[in-house]
Amino acid sequence: MTNIGQKLKEARTTLGYSISQVAAETNISPRYIQALEEENFGIFPGDTYVVGFLKNYADYLGLDAQSIVNTFRGLRIQEQDVPVEQLLNDKTSKNTNSLLYWIIGSCLGIALIAIVLFAILSKKNTTSAQETVHAPVVYTLDTKTLEKRLYVGDSITVTYNNEKYVIVLKQIDDTVLFQTPTGTRNFLLGEEGSIDLDKDNIPELYAFISDFQKNAPSVGALVRFSAADTLALASAAKTEMPEANPVAVSTSVPAKSNEKSGAFLTAVFTGKRSPFPFTANITFRNYAMFRYEIDRKTREEKYFRKGDIVTINATNSMIIWCSNAGSPKISIMASGGQNADIELGNPGEVSVRALRWTQADDGTWTLGLYQLD
């Protein structure tokens, strides 16, 4: 037993963080956080995942991440079997050594065959039991997000532009495989990817895999589906825009998390004759997982710490997802020296917002902030 888990747990308790709080701010499953602190590395699909989660968790706690990763790698080296040659007595005669080699080799061969046969039989029994016990379940995505533990055969139905689309979980091995309307998609643990429903090369859905065990389909996979802007706002009415004010410029306005998806929250710049590019200067006041999509093309995601600063340039629209809505302080700047501050929500809230240009009935343009979650 090493002191990896002890260091992580002591650092977390010293900072006064609960496991659920850490999970919300790092996007690491609570189950895996507890496993890291207990050094239960066997539940991860592979050492690559252990190293990645250790680094992210240690960075979040302010520890020396590289030192902890090196300790883990050293532990793995120590766990490797000692070569048989080193276990033999160098003073034993040549014939005795040959006999020992033959006995050891025979035992290892028999043990290996037994292990392989046991694994094959266990896998068949597990698969058979799963197929017998679990009946496929069909879920419907009728909200902004849907998080479910899915098993092989389960499916998600999505209605978009009066058409129904089905996504089916087909396989769980070292990845999670879905059959989508545009083909198969493989996802790794902790990976989020887009799904195009209608073959227009514009994603309508995002899937995030937060938990599954390698080659263990009976455990299932915890998947979160999130509607993209194109899907979330498909039925949003143009009349939701307020009447344009030619001189109004907003100040900081907290966004309300209980508003319906697609609802207009506040106007940043109004009464413009035409839309124009804008810049978002973001200063982080606390830890947060922050993801943004610019003009439905460029999409980035990163974990930010207190004091981090990022500048984003957009032409027409920007979609923002933040795990801690009270963390980012956002200042929107436009040509002519105009600027306005916006807030995403309260500390600890998960917030999804769209910032985009919309034309009013009188022909003027408004850069507005919209609720998407």
C-alpha cells in the first residue's frame, strides 16, 4: 500500500471539499474519486485512465501531480513478477535446473490453460445471464439533458424537425459503442462526442461517458446526453425577443436557472443596424469545467482554476457550458469601445447559455443571452 490515496484524501478534507463537490467541479465520477483515495485501481479500464484521473485530481487539490503519477508508475513496476531465473539457486546443478525449469514451465502452462478456460466460461455465463435478465429499455430525450445507466440493447429516442431518431447502445468492451442514424460511434471513458442525427454535418446531440467497466457489459455505462443548440432551440419562437431599444446596453444580470430552455434572459447590445463580431473576456473566480462553442464550428473544453483568464472571439454566436456558474466573470466587448458584463448564474450551479444575434421586427439586431439548460 502506498500513500497516494492518503495524500489525496487528506488534501481534500483539509480543503473542506466533499466527494460530491469534487465530482461536480472536476467532472470525475464520485465512484472513481473514492477509488483513487482507496487505491482501488482495479476498477479502472486501464492504467491510462488511472494516470489521467490522478493528474486531474491532484492538480485540482493543488498537489504535485507528477510526483503522484510517478509513485503510481513505480507501484506498477514493483507489482511485476520476478523472473523465474532469479528464484533459482545458482549453485544447483545443471540437470537440477533443467528439471526445475521443466516442472515450473509445465505448471505455468497448465495454470494458463485453466485461467483461459475459466475466463471464456465466465464471459459466456456473464453474457448469457445479461441477455436473460436485462430487457432492452427505450428512453425519450424530451429535456435539455438526460443521464441514464444504459445496457446493451437500450436506446434513446429523439424527435427533431418532426422526425424520430433512435440511438442504440450496441456494445461495451474497451469502449462504448452506439449505433446512430449516421453510423456507429465509439466513446472512451470520460469522452464527450457529438452526434449528427440528420446527416447535415451539424451535431444535434452530445454524449458524455462518465462511468463504465472494460469488458463488463453487465455493469452498463453511465451516459449523459445533452441537446445541442440546434436541437434545444428548434422550436423556439422568434417572438420571444423583446422590442429593441436603440440605446439600451445591459449591465451585469444574473441568469435564472429555473427559466425554460430557449428563453430569452437579457440583451447585451441592442438596436444595431447589423450584427458584428464580439469578444468575451473571461476571468475565473473559482474552479470550473468550462466548455464553449463558437459559431457552431470551433468547440473547446478545459478545466480552469481561480485566476485563469481566457479571451474568446466570435462572429455570430457562442454557446457556453459551465460546471460552476458563479465562477466566470464575463465581459463582452464590441467595436466602438462598448462593453457589458454578464453572469451565468449562482456558485455551484451547472449553466448552459447561448449568446447570439437576433433580428427584431423593425429590422434592428440584438445580441441576447438565452437559457439552454
